[in-house]
Amino acid sequence: MYRKIENIPTPIEKFELPFEGQLAEDNRWVIRANLIPWSEFEDEYAQKFTIEMGAAET
């Protein structure tokens, strides 16, 4: 089942790693992740679901 949850992305400085490290803002994956329009992808992804095909009932 898919259910869209409105949430604010975790800022890099608050992101917790299992080994108590921190992600650097100049990390190439952090930079790339910030370039991706995640909400646009989620909107398109959410359209794939209907009540018959896994969407949550409202």
C-alpha cells in the first residue's frame, strides 16, 4: 500500500548515521540528492496507484 506522507526532508546536519558520523555537505551524493526534485517524482509515482491497485483508502 502506498500512502503519501507530507514531511520535511532531514537537513544534512541532523542526519544520523549508525556509526555516529556526519555527512559532509560537499559529499558528491549529498550534492546530487539536493539536485533531484523528489516531490515531483513522488507526485508522479503516487499517480500509479488506485484503490484497486494498492492506494490507501481516504
